[in-house]
Amino acid sequence: MAKHKVKATAGGGQSQTKEIIRRFKKNRSAMVGLAVFLIICLIAIFADVITPYSNAIDQIKGARLEAPSSEHWFGTDHLARDMFARVIHGSRYSVVFALVVSACALVISVVLGGVAGYYGGWVDNLIMRILDIFMCIPGDLLALCIVAAFGSSLPNLLVALIIGRVPATVRIVRATILGISSADYIEAAQCHGAKDARIIAKYIIPNAMGPIIVDATVNASRIIISVASLSFLGLGIQAPAPEWGNLLASAREYMRTCPWLVYLPGLALVITSLSINMVGDGLRDALDPKIRD
Amino acid sequence: MSVLIETQDLQKYFKTPRGWLHAVDGINLKIDEGQTLGVVGESGCGKSTLGRAVLRLQDPTGGKIFYEGQDLMAMNKKEVRSMCTKMQMIFQDPYSSLNPRMSIWQLIAEPMLINHMYKGDKEGLNKKIEELMDTVGLAKRLTHAYPHELDGGRRQRIGVARALSVDPKFIVCDEPVSALDVSIQAQILNLLMDLQRDRGLTYMFITHDLSVVKHISNEIMVMYMGKCVERAPKRELFSNPSHPYTQALLRAIPEPNIDKRGELQVLKGEVTSPINPKPGCRFAHRCPYVRESCLADGVELQEIAPSHFVACPYSSEING
């Protein structure tokens, strides 16, 4: 601690970012989560290098429902396709959906929740009542309905998942900003002559970031499960695309005889989701200046 | 001595579902340069709102505010913002009035940065902050600490340093010591008084603590439900309280000497609602000397002795 204080210069803002990074680094489970998630991201990016996409789609003659071996690490499925290639390429869907959907949901929620929380009054009422209507339907069910109604194309699926996530996130953003904008230090800033833009940038956002980022990571891990669930039900990514939910759905029938077909994609799903959650927990602790190390 | 701050018939009403809440209702005050006006009253009497209205942190509903003769109510938002280098505020709660994301350096620098002081002169800024921390008694090693690492007294010292950073002439102190321990209270009060002596500051000191106000003020204003019921120089008010409410307040101060203790008269009844208040004296419902005419309109401040104003037409009879 003493060493750190000497190191920090009178530069202001930067030292706190450094402090957050330092605290995050000290959190072992968060670092493990981050490492695992980065590895999964790398696998998703370099999936074609690891094994060509054709391996995930093409059937191998005479190699139906084979157990894991040195040739086929994860065995083969009921249509004689290499499971290893399918699981590796499946990571692309999960990672892309997790990042894109949670980022979009975050941006939309920060704007809507920010406006509702900071300005209040009728704007707040209008936004929140409309979202209340969405809140009546559970997010996954809503996504399911949208996809079922408009067809399960990729854009529809994205929109459905975003809409499913937004209402709960807006509530969190709004509540956070509502609490902050009534704090005395906002009034103090006004008293020092700060303009709205400065108050939002230097007072409200830094103080609201903690819960919002944590919520975004939790969202990301939920989205991975949601995409898999929708695909499992046949409404998400369509076969033969090797989405993890698809793999689980088709492996279900062979669960007794060939359990690896369920375990391996299932494990991939759990590890990805868990690693993001661990990062989220670590971020929450690192962002809270009140938690001492 | 010249008048620094003056208000004329200052009003601040809040709209509530049940009507208009008269938080500040027709306050006239004058504070001379280098003096301290103590504002006392019970919780919810509008004293904090008065402080915020004077700084235009909350826009007054009516009336006028003058700073060195300039009319603050005639200014637009930008001009009011520029006034913050002349008028500052120290907040009640040192726990919630400091941004937890800012270090002490940033907190004290913030008002100067906002007002474009020491632009491009980082060394000057650092020196100024060092000076300020020294003035308010904060150790230099705390420069990069965060508020949550400090106790209430040190936090309040940051609040004082921050208010002083733009070299204001007038500071509204909104119960700056009521959230602190008694021993720390004395330190902060002495600090404020030293600063006043050294820098010729003018204070409006809002508190509900009569012993604090007795310690620091030159003149005292007693508020009840948004109105000023009595205003007098400190000595005069404590030796010759004339409004029944002021008398009740002073009687409520605990007296440690058992031989001096008189019979304790407790005020009866509750504070009536400040929403759409009835005409007449607002204290009438609790006043032991109430008469029928008290409920009629026209209870105004009267000067009963030099610079001693009382809003009770029967004060001379009561004090007989």
C-alpha cells in the first residue's frame, strides 16, 4: 500500500484506473476466469486454424458414434461428424453472441436508464412503464416468442435476445443513477459551478460504472445460456451449424450410450459461462473503492 | 462595514401533491462583511433551504438576493455559475458530500479546475493544494488518499479546503459540525473561526445547535416554519430572548448547574404543516401566550431594541 501511494502521481484520474487494475490482478479467481475466457475467445478467433470448418460439417464414412480416440478427440456424433471440430467452432456463436448482445443491451440500457434516472418526471414514468410491460414476460420467454413469431434468422435472434435483456438492465442503471444524482456530492459539484456534462462524466458515470459493468458481465454469461437454450429448442441457430445448444439437443437421444456427446459441449458451455461470471465478480470487487485489499 | 449579502422577501416554495410547501417564506437578512449570521431552528424549518436559495442552488420562488449590491435573481444560469468563486458552501454530511471516486487532491482541485483557475500551471495548482491542506490541517501524506480512508473530521476538513480553494468571500455552512463527534466539532469550529479572522470570510452558519451558534455567530436569526421569528445580535438574543419560541428554545438547553436550573417548560403540540399554512403567526398553535389576534394576518418583524427584531406583537407584554 505504501509503495503504491508513493508511485501514484498528482495526475488524478489515471491513478484510480491503475488501482482498479491492481486490485483485479490480486483477485485469483477473477484472473483465472479472465484467462479462461481469453483462451475461449482465442479458440473462437482461431477456430479455423485449429481445425477447418469443413471438419465440423463433413461426415466421416464409417465413424458413427465413436468414442473419443486419438483420431477424434471428442468422438463423433450420430451423423459421423467430428465432435472436437464441432465444439471448437461452436465457441464462435457463444462468444459473439455474448459480446454483441451484452454490449448492445448495455448501450441501450445506459441511455434509457440514464435519461430516466437523471431527468426523472414524466420521461422516467413513460420509459419505466413501457419496460414494465416487457418485464411481465421473462426475458427468455420473450426472446422465444419473438423468434417464433418472426422466424429464427440471425438478426431476429440478436434483436430478441437484446430485448429480452434490456428491461432488467435499465432498471439497474436507473436505480444506480437515481441514487447517485441525489447524493450530496452532485449538489457540491453544482455549487462549484460544474456543468451537466462534467457532472455526468466525472461524477455520475464513474460512480455508476461498478454495478453496470458487473451487470453486463452477468448478462453475457446469461446470454450464452439463452442462445444455447433457444438452439436446444430448435428456435436459435439452425442445424447443421455446430452451436453448443444444437449439439446438446441432437446428443440427447444418445445420452445413455454415448454420454461424451452431452458432457463435452455441456462442459464447454459451463466453463465459458462460469469464467465470465468469475470476471464479473472480480470486477465488482475491484471497482468498489470501499472494499479494501 | 459594508453589507455583503442581503435578501429581500426571499421565498422558496415546493410543489407537493397536497399544495405548496412554504419552506422559506419572506426572509429578509443582511450580513456584513466579515461577520457570521447564525441561523437556528428545528428540523424542517427551512434553514437549509434558505442557505441553498441564497446561493441559488435551489431557485427561489420569489424575492431578491444581493451580493455586494449585484442582484443574483436577475442573473442567468451562466452568470450564477460564475458567482461560485465568490460564494461557497460547506455541507452537512462529510460522508456523502465527497465524490468517493476522487482522491483528496482531485476533490480540492475540482472547484479550481471547473473555474479554469491555474490553467496549464500544474505546479501552481499543486502548490495551492498543498497550502490549502496545510491551512485546514490535513497531513501532506493524505494527498492521494480517498475519502473512505479518512474519519469524519478529516473529511470535513476536505470540505472546508474545497470551499476555500476558489477564495470565496462568503460561505454558507450548512450544519458543518452536526455529523461529527463533539471533540471534532470544536476543532472544525475553531478552524472556521481562525479562517474568518485570517481571511475576513463572511459566514451564514446554519445549525440546530444553540451552543455552536453561540460560539461562532455575531448575529442570530431564529427560524420557525420558514419565517424569521427573531433576529438579534448574539448577546442581546441570549440575554433578552423576546419571542416565545426563542424563549422555549433557550430553555431547552440543558443546564449543568443544578442550583441554576429553573422549571422546565416543555412546548406542547406538534409543528403544524408547512403546506399551505394559515395566515397569522405560525407559532400560534403552540404558543402559551396565544391570543385571538395572533391568528389574523399581519404578524411582522418589529424592532424592539436596536437591531433586535421580533415577530410577536405582544413580546413586550409577555416579557412584562
